[in-house]
Amino acid sequence: QVQLVESGGGLVQAGGSLRLSCAASGRTLSSYGMAWFRQAPGKEREFVAAISWINDITYYADSVKGRFTISRDNAKTTLYLQMNSLKPEDTAVYYCAADYRAIGILTTSTTYKYWGQGTQVTVSS
């Protein structure tokens, strides 16, 4: 069982930056495909960014490409999402997800077995 804990959310003005973190309880994440998803009020959960467990290949939704960066730390115990040039439409609960040696489509939520509890990001205009 993997427990994921997100942190780093908050309130920021449009154009600002936040860095989200996702830590796994007591294990490294180097063999896990991982991703960030988000869900705004009244909307379905949507893909934001993903990183593969082989070679750390990254994927981004078109809406965040060039503004957000997904990464892992050197010890591969924490997943990050650096969010720059934030827009009001980025307001959502952001969720970290993981799957051991994920072989599914990394941009699809059904690929992931483990999920965090979410962290709120609010961008004011």
C-alpha cells in the first residue's frame, strides 16, 4: 500500500507561482509512474502532467504546457509540480497519483492505483 500526501497548495494572484509536493509514506517512487490531476468545482477530474517510471519522460496537458513542470527529487521520494504564470482557470483541487511500473496511458486516471487526498489551489484575478 502506498500513501501519497500532497502539500503546497494555497491562494495566489494571477501570474504568480506555486510548487506542489507529493510524498510517499516510507518508500521511494523511482519505480512508479506518477501524475498530477486536478478537479475544479462542477467539472470532471482532468489530467495535468505525468512522468514515466522509465527515463522520467514527461507529459503535459496543452492547457499547462510551458507553464507547469513535473519532476522528482534525486532520491525519488517526492514528486513536484512547479506551477508558474498561474491563471484563474487553474483553480482546482490538485491530486497526486501513482502506479507501480505503470504501463497504461499515463495521461488517463484509470492507470493509477494510488491517489493522494488533494490540495487546493486558488488563483485570484
